[in-house]
Amino acid sequence: MEPFLPDQAPKPDVDPSEVELSRLAKAMRACRICRDMPIGGTLPHEPRPIFVVSRRARILIASQAPGVRAHQSGIPFQDPSGIRLRQWLGVDEDAFYNPANFAILPMGFCFPGHDRQKGDLPPRVECAPAWQRQALDLMPQIELILLVGSHSQRFHLGANRAMATTVGDWRQILASSNKPNVLPLPHPSWRNSSWLKRNPWFEDELLPVLQHRVRLLLQSNGAAS
């Protein structure tokens, strides 16, 4: 795919970066590469890209792909996984869905469909190479990237490791990342409930650090928390 380029100069009284991000978001919402130029099988339904980009948010949730409820509503994390994720972050729905607080950029923008066991298929592989870098470059204010699930962890960290191994190294990853800081998380799906029970350190050690970082960033940004 050709890189996104602005099609005209912004007005003098408008932030050029805001204009570029708005144009990029429009192009991302119109994206149909998984339908028109698929890698592998085609998307089993009409694409509905779901994401949140922002020039104010200091926290980016790098998730996997929308679920079927998000596909139906157009709202990311509007399901039990979203409830658990908001609990992890220590925020309510109003704070979570405020684009001044959080940007949400999944590896795959559209619901990928279900597998034979009625679980969600992996994120489409076409999205991330086409859009991730362009969107991140236009959001330089991001200070914390939350890598939710193995697909986002592999993309951002470049290591093909199991999710449990990556999340287990969260202290080293957080300490070694420059701005933006990076923190890996398991996917908040109910399918990971047994992993959470086997690893109580996640709630006892990681979540307090996560919630402290989130609280500080929201307060310093003057955004609702």
C-alpha cells in the first residue's frame, strides 16, 4: 500500500499535525485491503475498521483486533474483555472512551471472524504494516504503550515469544524502553482467566504499577480520570 500523504496544505490557524492525523484516520476507516488485497483468506464480512487516534492522549492501547460486539457497535472493548481491561487500568467507561485519555490502535482494525471453536481468529496481517507506523508517527505525545496480547507484543518488541514469557519480563521491558515506555499485558479475555489464577503476581505486582502510571499520566494531561 502507498504511504498516506496529506493532499493539501493545512489552514494557518489549524495545527498541521491534527490535520494530518484526521486525514490518516479517514484513510484508515476507508481501508479495505483485507477485502480487496487479502493475504491468505478473505475477511468473511464487510470491513469495519475500529480504532481511536488522538493528539492529546498519552496512553496508547496496542490491542489485537475488535471482537464481534465491537464489530456490531463500532465501539472498541465493549464486551467483558473491556470490563476487565478497565478494571486493570483503574478507570471507568467515561475515562476510557475519552480520546484525550486513551488512543486505541489494534494490530487488526476489523473483527477477523470466528474459528471452528467459535473463538476469534488472529488479527488480519494486512493492517499493521500498512498503518501502524504512520499512526504512531503522528502521535509523538504518547508516553506509555500497553501491549495487549501476543500479536501486539511481537509487532512492537520484535520478539517471537510466548505471551506469558513476555509479560513475565514486564519489569525489564518497562525499565529498558525509552519514551514511549512499553508495558506488556495479557489479553483481558476470559480465556486467560486460568493463566491469571496461576500467576497471582500479575494482580499483586504488575497492576499496581500500571494503575499508578495511568493515574499520573491522566492527571498530568489534565484529562478526566
